[in-house]
Amino acid sequence: MPLEKQNKLTPSEQALWNTLCDNRGKAVPRGQLLAVVGYPAGVSTRTLDVHIQHLRRKMGQEARIETVFRIGYRLAV
């Protein structure tokens, strides 16, 4: 990832991005992603949706983050 884009990410967004990159092509469950940013599993899933929305906006075309229905998110290969 280009350094200028990396500097714009919050710590939570960076943690999500790293997790998605480490699991590229695999669906990462919502609960796992929530844990990465320090939220307990019972937190509203909308919290994660907003983090992903910000990450998609900041990363642009580089972030081909797909929503995996009833599972979580996946970074496309």
C-alpha cells in the first residue's frame, strides 16, 4: 500500500486492512473483524460497516473489499 494512503488510516482502519490483507480472498467473519478493532462480539454490526465504509473510501480502487452475505468481508484477489 502506498505510504501516503497508509498515513490517512486510523489505527482501527489499519488493523482491519492488515487483517483483510492477511486473509486475502477469504471471507473474514464479522466477529473476528470486530475483535481486531477491540469491540466485543455483541456490539452493533453497524459499527463495523462504518469502519469498512471509511476504509473503502480512503483506499479507493485498491480496496476491493467485498461484503460476504451473513459472514463478513473479503478482500478480493
